[in-house]
Amino acid sequence: MRAQITDAVKHLLIINIIMFLGTYLVGNREMFYEWFALFFPKNPLFEPWQIITHMFMHGNFMHILFNMFALWMFGTAVEQVFGMKKFLIFYLLSGLGAAVIQLAFLYFQYNTGLSTLMEAGISQAEVANLIAEGKYDQRWASILGEDFDSFRQAIVTTMVGASGAIMGVLVAFGMLYPESKLMLIFLPIPIKAKYFIPGIIILDLFSAITGHSIFSPSNTAYVAHLGGALTGFLLMYFWKKNERDKYRWN
């Protein structure tokens, strides 16, 4: 594998860095996030373009640093196999898959809470009207109990970052270079990619289920990570299957 940075990875790095700098240079950081971060579709700040733009937004310097390092480290090797066009398609589809699965999870949390509120006599229209105004009723907390936080977070939480897309790239790297040895910064022991990357996914699954963060910040969208990894795996599986079928018939 050549260490030289590839074209698609280089342009993705540039776009991410420009967007990150933009959050500080526009003079209104909050407004920039309202435009380009991904909001829950029931949130009045949601816009369709956020499905794409959130992949190029980052919360802080460490967030973009780790993501861009991973993009350079693994994306370059994957693009050398895929080529520029195929890699960009793979990257964007992995990011979209991450967003769709994260939103599906948020819809599950939202609909669970909404059903409870409706059973308590609060109409769906009343809930929708308050949410459209960016508000919520304090009565909801007493009705929902422990589920109130997840219901509210589903509505107000935003998603930013390239992590979903990069998880797809990690999966592709592991399938293309299974014998390559990798190391965690906090665990400098060489581990083969075919063990290392499933291990990372298992840690994300553990954090998504338990709510306990191990290496990432507590506000990490673990379900989005899993969605990106799943999308990357499915893309790799079907692309490889199509290649085998093509050669079989030819």
C-alpha cells in the first residue's frame, strides 16, 4: 500500500476542514449548526440538506482530528483499491446509512413516548404543535417518567460528524486488508484488522445498549456508528457478490 494521499480522501479532508473553520469564522456558530447539523425531522430546524451536510460538520477540534486521521489512514488504502468514484459513492452511502439508522432509532424513542402521552389523554396534534414551536409541556415529564429524557433527546439532539461514513470505510479496510496490524492509542498492542475492527464495532454496540462510553465522549451517536458499519458491510458484500456472479457468467 502506498502512503501517498489519494484524490477523494484529499478533497474530503479539505471540505471537512473548511466546514469546521466555517463554524468559527461566520460569526454565529449556533446559526451555522442550525443550518448544517442533522436535526430530528420533527424538529422545526430540520432541513433535507442536513442529511448530507452533517457528515462534514464536527463538534470540536478533537472530534475532527480523530475522524480526519482515520479518513486519511484507512480511506487512502481503500480508495487505492476502489478508485476515486467508487470510494466517494461508498463513503457517502455509508454516511447516509448511518444517518438513516440513527434517525430510525430516534423515531422509535419518539413514537414510544408519543404513544404513552396519547394513552394519557394528550393528543398527537397538541404534541406536534408544541414541538413545531420548539417547546414541550412539563406534564410530559411526569407522564413519561424515566422515558422523558429519551423522548426529549430524540427531538432536540443533533448529529454531526463523519464517524458513520468512516465506520463504513473501516469495515471495507478490514475486509480488504484483514491481516494488517492496527493499534489503539490507549492500547499499543498490534492487532490484526480482522479482529481489531469487529472489536471496535462490539464496543460501539455495548455503548449503544448500556449507555456507558468507553473511549468516546458520552454524547457519541453509537447507533450511527453501527449504521455506518452495517452499511459498509452490506455494500462490500453485494459488490463482491456481483463481481463473483459476473465472472461466473462470463
